[in-house]
Amino acid sequence: MELNDIAERFNWPNGKRVAVSLTFDDGLQSQLKLAVPLLEEHGFRATFYVNPTGDYRTSLKPWKDVADRGHEIGNHTLTHPCSCNFQFARANVKCLEKMTLEDIKADIIEAHRRIKEVVPNGSRTFAYPCYETTIGRGLSKRSYVPIVAEIFLAARGWGELGYPNFPLACDLHELWSWPAHRMSFEQMIGLVVRASSENGWAIYTFHGINEGHLPTSEFDLTGFLRFLKKNEDKI
């Protein structure tokens, strides 16, 4: 059967045209202060991917409260390892090119343990730090997607802008997402409209709201949520 034939046979329930998932990385204060209230004001819930380092029982307490209000608290590893190519990662002994599969698994499992201790229904899904899914380099380079698939129901990575996940073909453990930093709400809306023409599943990745080096403005997040609410008969 051709993919186009499958697409023609797939439909979201109740006449919907597209699904949208909103995800937030790194457990930032602006998410607690701005994103959570905005989401709840518009009647939405999101997934927040956290790194439970340091005094994790204290740092996870506000996220337990967020989970109790219906949001999902996901796993973003313990130490947020990224490629050694990033300047901020080069001093980290655990940057990805220096890690083994055993290293990354231990990092993920410890984060999993800490999150579950404080947020019992948390750590059901995973987000790859810096969207990267491999460790090592050259001939020793290996994917750690299979490790993630052993532990989690689903995992979010990176996707080509404009191309949504196709529900009957996507890899649940390497889902495509669209980074929303510095994106206007009109751009976010345009991607939903495009995804709706394919009965797709659009996943957005946010970081700081008015904060950090990957910011989304409160204005643009609000505009996007208003659009989703206004069109929830189709989304």
C-alpha cells in the first residue's frame, strides 16, 4: 500500500484535522511563572521535560504541583549531555562524543528514579537534550534510541520544519518536533495549518518564555494559545 493511500485512510476522531502537542524543556522558572498560567488560562496542558540535578526534591516540588494540575513531567536526562561541539559542553566530561551507551543509560535511569520519587506519574516520556540521539564518534558512534525505547512510552527529537509526524508511520521514540524559539505566533499558526492538510501531529518545543538564549515571547505564546483555543473544534 502506498503512503498516500494510508494517509487517505487516516483520520483523527470527532472530525479533528490535526493534533498539537506543546512541550517545554529544561524546567525553567519562566515556564512556572508564565507558561503554566497561560496554558491553564486557555484550558490546555503541556509536557515539561526536567533535569533533576542538585537538591532535586526541592527543585521538583513545584513541578509536582504542576503535575497535580494535569500537566506531564517528562525526563530530559540528569546532566543534559550535548555534543562536545557546543562551547558550553566542551568542559563537560559527559558530553556525548565522550560517553558510552552505559553512561547515557545510567544518566537517564538516575533522572528517571529521581523524578518518579517526587512525581510518581512523571518520567513517562523523554526528550533528547539538544535533540541529539547518539553517543561516541566515527566508527564508535551509536544511537541510544533503543535504550530510550526500553524505558519510555515515547520520546521527542528534532524534525524538519514544516513536516509533522504522520501518526501511522512515525517512530514514537524519535518523534519530530519544531523548535519554537524566536518564532512569531503567526509562524506557529502557519505550521499548524500546514499540518492540518496532512492530518498530521505537530509537536512544538519551547524553552524560556521571555528568558534565556532560546526564548519565546509571552506575546507570541499567548497569540498561539488563543488560536488553538479558537480552533479547538478542528485541533
